Amino acid sequence: MTALNRQPTSPLARLPEEGTVAYFSMEIAIRPDMPTYSGGLGVLAGDTLRSAADLALNMAGVTLVHRKGYYSQHLDAEGNQTESAQPWSPEAKLVAEDPRVTIAIEGRTVTIRAWRFDVHGATGHTVPIYMLDTDLEENHPEDRNLTDHLYGGDGDYRLRQEAVLGLGGPRILNALGYEPVVFHMNEGHAALLTVAALEQRMAGRSLDSATDADVSAVRERCVFTTHTPVPAGHDRFSREQSNRILGVERTNLIERVGGFHDGLMNMTYVALRFSRFVNGVAMQHGKVSRAMFPEYQISAITNGIHAGTWTSETIQAVFDQHMPRWRQDNVTLRYAIDIDSEQIHEAHQASKRRLIQEVADRSGVQLDENIFTIGFARRAATYKRADLFFHDPERLVRLARDHGGLQVLYSGKAHPADAPGKAKIKRVIELARELGSETLKIVYLENYNWELGALLTQGVDLWLNTPKRPYEASGTSGMKAAINGVPSLSILDGWWIEGWIEGVTGWAIEDREDEGGEAASLYEHLEQEILPTYYKEHERWHRIMRSAIALNGSFFNTQRMIEQYLLNAYFPEQLVDISAESLEPVLTR
């Protein structure tokens, strides 16, 4: 069996047809009603596979089913976060696959099955996603819940989950008839697939007998994308955990190839050692990653978003009128620069009204569509600095009063174990209550998810991003805003270094010595440029909206991103011989 099914007219049809690109990710945002993701990593994975389907590529996704989801967030009046499970039924939404495979975890045999979800592209091509499940009667009770909670449990639970994904995933694909020519690891959670690929190559022989040639053969099939610029964010496990859960033979192999670092099994190093191509997720993140891992060659392929998923219905209608092939060819969005900017503004106002209604339904707060509205929504990690906006409360209150009013919408979840992140949420809610007035309205919306994120990025007037440099690997929420004509005001980190054109696609908060200086830059932009332009220079503001679409939306999308993976990571040798004439449609289609 091959999963080819590629459209014969696809300009990418010249790519190898003997196998699949297998895309592994611990989380994939598949549908809004399936809680199989926690945030940006999963959304990127889902957008990647949606664009692969649009491009009619031979790709398959592999993840876990996460029967209990990530979690639902609950915020009380004081801003304290509590959580509850998000149970859902794969039986009601997915197709069951027949094959079952087994792996050894902690000396026990664990049986794995797969559920399939088909992603349908703009031209009708299908990319399957296989979701692994251990909730089977034949499994030990402790193993039946391994595919329940995304990022739940302790270190043992996490390593067992990574074994299900990394060791079980390749076996499921093999049982389904796939012969992947490329394994793509989206973050280090999937690094154990390299061990599984080596085991398949060894065909029953001991891993102790694996040669450098065997390891090199696996390396030639593996691609690794790292997303984490913080050393503590890379999964690490003790030798005792590895010996006990994975077995001594696998642990010895991982140590022998260099997968241990500072005495711990480090999944990032496992992936690095076994990959022929490694990339960060933005130009700046590539530099940060090379500094973290100087002994490895690390490239950069900047993330994107799936244009058809994150563009509002009213903006889509404008695109359909002027650029009818924009879904199949995201580069076409460059020609949005020729659309009447007033038409874009009117379409955005419709999105803003939808957002305002949602805010009223959720919070009881009635906003005004004519008041400038800022959005700040993302995972509530401390480095995101959600409270930087409030550094000088008196100045904030004054600028809202003096410049026509200000509405600010916050949202974001903290990991259940992240006490500092929860404290940030609580602090923002306290400040919102203290500073709120007729001219300054601040609302924190609980339970940030796919649907709320879409409404926010489609409906606000400005997207605010204030991470502490250099901890923003890429960030994609600002990309979603841009394709809807919403400019950004952001720290120069992650993708914004590449997307920023001052006063054209948005504005950059200056790098200054301390948080006070950066907050001052934020206020200066609002006082001197952004609010006066919004309230007094309507035509100029509308042109900025249009430029955000044409210059950022046309580039920061997963269609362009995948084409870079094809050219640089997946099939560089096959594509290098294609003439410039035949390659041109691939790049400018």
C-alpha cells in the first residue's frame, strides 16, 4: 500500500512516489470539537497537515488520541485557575483501523490500536492522521490510560506516552502498509521513532549489534524540528527511568549514539543525533538553537498558519472575489495590495461585531465596535509577560482617556502545574478590575481554545505580543491576525523580526535595558502613532490593514513552509536537479 493519491496536475507530482512523509507530533489540532492539542505546537501540526492536503502531498500524521483532552480552564472572580478534564469519544468521530501492534513498556506488553481522521485539502486530496490508543481490554489498567491526558501525569507517564508515540507509531504505519521515506519529528516528544526505525532495520537482531552504517541509514530518513529555545523545555529522563520503562538494550543504544546529556536521556539530543536535517522555527530561533547546540548544523524554516482555517468568513469572501485561487496558492495573497482598503475594513468590522457578541455572551461586558480593541491571547507562560502592558497603570489610564478609549481582550491557559503562570493570570484579572473604567475596558476570557482564538485574531484591531527575548521561538497568533488585516505591536522576537515593517505591517517594541523601558516603548507607540492613526487617519489605518495581509499573509503560511521543507529537508536531492523553469511553478504557484 502507498498513501500517494496525489493529484496528477500537482506541480509537486515529480516527488518520489515510493513512500510517505510520516509526520509525528505529540499533539495535533484536528478539529475544534476534538481536544487533542494544548496550544501552538498542536495548531502548527494541524495546519501543516491541512496544507499538505491542499498541496496533494504524500503525507500521514501520527499522534495520540488523548481521550481526556488537555483541560478546560475555569477562572473565579479573583482570577484563580482550576481545571477539569475534556473527555471525548473517538468512537463517535473517527474511523477504527484494524491492525493492532504491541510494544514493551516497563516489561509489560502494551497493545496499540489506531483511529483515523482524514484531512481533505482544497483540491480534494486526503491526508490521514492516525491517533494511537491503548485503552484496550487486554492492556494492564495502568497502560490503558497512557493515551488519555495530553501532558498529564509525572515523568514516568510522559516517557511511557513518548514510547507509545515513538515506538508504536512506526509499527502502526508498517502494519497499515506504509513505508515512510521520511520521518518528521515535530519536537522531541517523538524522538523514540528513531529507535523504532533502527529496530525495524535490525529485523530482530540486537540493538547492541547496530553499526554506524545502521545508524546512518536511519539518520538519512529523519528530519527534526525543534521549537523550544529554553533548555528546561526539553524532555529529560533519568537512566533509571529509561532502563525501567524502555529497557536496558534501548537505553544503551541511546547512550551509545549520544542521546544522553548531563547524565540524563535528553529527547532533543536523541532527535539531533538521528536526524540528517534539523531546523528551528524562525530565523532568530535558528540562531538561538545553534547557540544552544553548537555541535549541530541547524537550519531555520519559519512557521506559518493554514490560510483557509484562520481567515474570517467575511475576509474570505473578499479574497474569493479578488483572488479566487488563494486557497490553493497562498502566494496569491500578495495581490491583496490591489484590493480597495475600505472593503477590507468593512469585512473586518463584521468580524469585530462577531467578537463583541461573543465577549458579551461569555462575560456580560458590552464593548463598542468603534473603540480601538487590542488582543493578547496565548499560553499563560511567565516569559510571555502578559502584565507588561500594565507596567505604568497611570499612563495606561491616561492614554485611554486622552485618545478616544481603549478595549483590551486577554485570554490564555496556564499549565495545571505552572503556579507562576497562574499567578500572571490572577494579576492581570486584578489589574483589569482596578483600572477598568468607561474609557478603559479590560476583559479576561476563560478557556482559550481554537474557536476563541480565531474570533480574537479576526476581530481585534491590534495584536499585542510582549515575550521576553529570546524565548519566543516563533509564535503564530500574530500571523493569524495579519491574514485578517490586523497589524501587530510586538517585541522583536520569533517571527516578528521577519514580518515587521514599521508603520506598514505593524510596529516593534524597542529593545531596552529593562521591562520599564520596553513598556515605555509600548506606550509611546500607542500614544504617538497607533491610536492617533486609528482614530484620525482612517485611510492610512485601512492601508496598514491591507499591507498586513499582502506582505505577511502571503508569506507566513504553512503552504510556503511546507514547500521549504520539501526543497530543503524532505527531498533536497530529488529536487536539486529540477530545472529553474520547472521549479518556478512550485515556488510561485
